[in-house]
Amino acid sequence: MHLKKYLFGCALGATIALGLNASSAMANTLALVTINQQALFFNQINDGAKEAAKKAGVDLVIFNANNVPSAQNDAIENYITQKVDGIILVAIDVNGVKPAITAAKKAGIPVIAIDAQIPNGDNIAFVGVDNTKAGGEIGKFYSDYVKGKLNGSAKLGVVGALNSFIQNQRLDGFKAAVKAGEQKVTFLDTVDGQNVQDVALSAAENLITANPDMTTLYATGEPALLGAVAAVTSQGKTGSVKVFGWDLTKQAVEGIDQGWVTAVIQQDPAGEGKAAVEALVKVKKGEKIDPIINVPVTIVTKENVDKFRGMFK
């Protein structure tokens, strides 16, 4: 009970911050339940959703779960009580949140999942990236790089987020593509950054210390990549370890410029937020939407990084 009151207070605070009527959910109000507001990626989702909501003339409330899976369930329950018109969900635990999604469906409230697909869930649509496929794309890029630049041999460490379904998909796709590339790649270890930058930094430093002969590093998300980049720098390994990962940051761009961050998958999080709001607005009007709305990715390297510099000015 105390947790639910706390969660309602968090949602209320987010509503006030957006300048909305917080006394109750009015008509044409959409709710966005996100993972955290530390990662640039999630904030960009919020920005895209807010821009689309403003353009459509609907209100948007945002709930920050602070990386707590159960908080998302409780937030959805609160939004059901408030009778919002639709919910956008960036899920932490894609299976654990399913009962809340089903409850929303029974209440006549459509749910759209962003970024993380809900297996056999009652959400009406998914907006985002095919994470396994995109993991395979950067895995192929990595394998080709090992073949062409590292004489066909590499020792690889991974900084992941083992509580994240989608980051595990990114790792699975990556591993499958590396195996298919048939280069001599030794997987050393996968450490858990828990989707938190400071945790990822410590995990990456421990990984580097335990494997002084590591030559490459793969990070499955923004906090993991931030931690990996910081660890490679602090350990003085920028001359011997090549970094591959997901979600650009200012630090990753600097690493690309210096030549030791080799390739980063860049998504379009603002585009995902925008597409989710637009889809719910269509549903509200009685229009049909596609059950899967794919948003393309780009592999960012030294050759095309200039297109993305403006994000970090």
C-alpha cells in the first residue's frame, strides 16, 4: 500500500512537471511508463512522445520506474484507476508486467510497448527495433572487422544487463552472427552492468583486470557502453581494446574519433516515442494500426558519425 502511494506520488509529480492537470486523468490523456531517466535513450523517448502529444493536442503523463520492475506494474494499475486513454510501456520485465497489461486491456485501455517486445502480451502493438536482428547486424560487422583488421582472431568480453530481456536478445543475435562468421573469436566472460552506468563501469573494470589479453569489448546498451568506454579509458586500454556497442553518447563519439570505439548501433528513440503516441491517437480515433511498427537502426562508425554530432552539442 505504501509503495502504491509512493508510485502515485511519482506519477503525480511527473504530471505536474509537464504542466498538466494532476487532479485526475482527463479525456485524451496518455501515460508513458519508462525504465529510468538516467539514460539519454529513455529521455529521448520521452522527448519524442511529448512532442507528438503536444502536436496531437493530448496530455501526456510520464512515470519513472527507477529500474524497479514491480513499480511498472503498480504504475499501470494506478493509470487504470485514473482511466487514462492509452499507455505506452518501456518494459523492464517483459513477462512480469504482462498481468498489468492484461488488466489494462480488460479496462478498455490500449497498451503499446516500446523497445521491448512483450511475448504473447495483450498490448495492441510494438514500436521499436528487432533487437535480435540488430544484434546480428553488429555481430556480422564485428566478425568482418575481426577478419579484416585483427587477422581473424580476437578475445571478446561483454558488458550486458542480465535483467534486461532486450539486451539479452542483442547479445544472442550478436553471438549467433559471430559464430556464423567463423573467425577465431574467444568469448571470455559476460559481466552484468544491471543497466546502471556506475555498476557497468565497475563490472567492465573487473572484466578488463581479469582478462588482460582481451582485445575487444561488446556493450549491449547505453549504460553498459558508457561503463565500458570509461573502463577502457581508466585502465589505459584505448590502444589495445576495440569497443562495439549500442546507443551513442558524447563519450562514445569521442572514442570513435580516436579510433578505439569501432562501431555503435544507434536507434531512433525519439522516433519510437513519437510513433507510439501517434499510434494511440489513431486508435482513439477508431483507426487501425500495424501490430509491429519497426524503427530502423544505423551502425555508426568513423565514416558516418558526423551525422550524429548534433545530438551532443
